Amino acid sequence: MMVPVEAYFVLSALLFFIGVFGFITRRNLIAMLISVELVLNAVDINFAAFNRLLFPEGFEGFFMTLFSIGVSAAESAVAIAIIINVYRNFHSDQVNSIENMKF
Amino acid sequence: MMYIFAIQLVSKRTLQGLVEHLKGSRVLFGGIVTVVGLLTVALVLLKNQFIYRACSVADAEIPMETIGTALLGSEKYQYVLPFEFISVFLLACIIGGIVVARKEKEK
């Protein structure tokens, strides 16, 4: 029983907007980072599904997905390092504690 | 996995009883933005005829061997250069993260 291909797009849209909701609502820095990871994963699913649908002989979408997963792993590492430094200097894990350069 | 390393840096006693209190107006605003965006995307997706016409192309199974040769080959449309570059890039990001998050030694 084949899964219809629209199901992948609905899944990707759902994940994307759940990630956006988590990013807007939460104030903890690590929870916001987790929500951004959800958004990136939704985009990866979308790339892979569109490549399989529209372009069956080519691989560009698949490799874009692979490199996007690699890049999101790298920016997770850098973001955790930045969050650790923010905690050391501001002694708080809320995102509204960073207000030195606020306009 | 990086989350596990970050959580190990914090002691267990400081993690007791830490519950985030969500502000009600912010949750409502986030909920409205999310639902409006989701409805827009779902409507455009399901009313669009493009996908049903593009589906008529029969899809064949791509063997794993072609993906492997494409990832590591050096012909015109193959991906060995981004592969090597992203391995160096990941190494640079890991080293940068460790340097930024080091404990400074008290002199």
C-alpha cells in the first residue's frame, strides 16, 4: 500500500509550523534551539520528497538534504557553545536577559 | 547529542523544580501565527493541480550503488568536492565550539 506523496508535504508543513510555534513561544534558549532543529528537519523532508517526485533520475535534492543535515549539526554545536557563554556572562537562560545591545 | 554534553555541565541540584512559565499572550500570538501559516500552506498545497500532474511520471527505485558513486565520484555532476569540504567544515565547527566554550583558567 503506497503512501501518497502529499502525505510527506503535509508532514513537513506540520513539523515546520510546530517548530515555529515553539520558537515564538518559548523563552529558554535551548528550547528555542530545539525548535529551530525541528524546522530544519522539516525542510530536509521537503527537499527529499520533492526530489523523488519531480526529478526521478537526478540526485540534487538528495545531496542538498545530506549537506543540510550536516550543516545543521555543525550549527547546533556552535549554538550550544554560544549558549554556554551567554549563561556564563548573564547568569540566566532566558532570551530576554540579553539586552546590552538593545535599541 | 550535544544536548547531553551540555546537560552534563550543569549539576543535578540546580535542575530541580525548574519549570518554564509560559506567558499567556505570547502563547496566543504564537498559536495564531502558527495556525494561519499552516492553513495557508495546506490550502495552497491541496488546491494546487501541479502535484497531481507531476505525479503521472512513473517513479523507479534508485539503487544505492548509484547514490554512492554520485557522492564520491569526480565527474561533472558528482559530489566529492562538497563532501570533502563539509568534512573539513564540521571539524572546524567542532573545534570552534570547543574553543568558545572552554573554561578560562584563573591566572
